[in-house]
Amino acid sequence: MFSFSPLPALSPQELAVRLESPDPIQLIDVREHEEAAIVSLPNFQLFPLSEYPNWSPVILDKLDPHMETIVLCHHGIRSAQMCQWLMAQGFTQVKNLSGGIDAYACIVDPTLARY
């Protein structure tokens, strides 16, 4: 029998509150450059999954594995993959944005572009 622990997640509403907090946080966007050009949220660092060979060897130099880290993509699937990979690399406070930036645009900020 397999035992899976649920992936820590954050709702769009929780992200909106968290983004207003002065506490330090790391924000990762795993979408492609073309997607980020359509719509993005401030302070998210772009690490497109398609460019994994370029950034994976240096991610521990760029990010703190013990800092709260929130990951987003379009709908939450690619970001979930990234969260699992980050946890395998020793990241201890990783959260996936449920529903991705699309849910954030629908629920929190309808002025954001959708695609």
C-alpha cells in the first residue's frame, strides 16, 4: 500500500492575503515566457519547466530551501510538479497555488488577463 502525503496548497484568497504580508516569501512561476507576458503577478521569479536543464543545477544558489515558497502556473498542475521536485531537493515550506493564476484572476483580481 502506498502512502501519499497531500501537497501543501494555498487558495487564491490565501495568496492575496499572503502577498500583503511583510514576512519574507519566495514566489515561483513555472509557466513559459509567453504565458507570463500575457499575465503575471508581481515578484514571482520565472522558472519555466521547459528550461529545467538550465535552472535546476543552480536553484539552490538562487533560492533558500527553508523559506516559505509559493509556486504557480496556469491551472496548478505544472506548479504541483515543481512543488514535488522542490520538496525532493530539501525545500521545507513549499505551497502550490490551487487553480493557478487562472483561479487567482477569477476569484481575487478579475482585472487580470485570462488565457
